[in-house]
Amino acid sequence: MPHRDHHKTSIRRDRHFASRVLAIIALGLLASCASYSKLPLPETADLPASLAGLHHDGVDVQAPLSVSSVATLAVINSPDLVATRAQHGVAQAQVISAGILPNPQIYG
């Protein structure tokens, strides 16, 4: 019987070693997926050359600008606010489409 107990211990030790090796390999593979590389940033900002290049709905850019006009231009042309308005528009469209009943169909 001592030989059989030694054999069971050996199998357990081999399984434990194999599970550790697999864990190390899995961690190595996961670590290789999480690599970092810097993306190049633009050297200059992509800005319009003049006020006429901005979206200026309701603001006369030919006349001298007031503080209110400058604030309106900033709000209209802010990339973050443009993205937020687009997301809000998509959400509103989803609410509207969810409430629309399907077209009636006649089966004959």
C-alpha cells in the first residue's frame, strides 16, 4: 500500500504543478494583451481660419460680437456639447420610435 499512496501523492503534485503552469501561461497571455503605445497628437488644432468657418446659427459674425454672441458661438461649436446634443437626439428618437405603433396589415 505505501507504493499506492506515493503514487497518489505524485499525481496530486503533478496536477498542482500543471495548474500553476497553466495559470502562469494565462497570466502571461493576458499581460501581453494589455500593451500601451502612445498615439501621436496633432501638432496644431483643427480650427477654422475665421468666424465664418464656425457654425453660427442666429449669430451675425459680420457685426461686432457681444459677450452673449461669443458664448453662443462657444456653445454651438464645442465638440463635447455637440456630442452630447447628438446623444440626446438619438435618445429622443429611440423614445419616439418605441412609442410608435406598427403599421396595420391586412391579411387575406
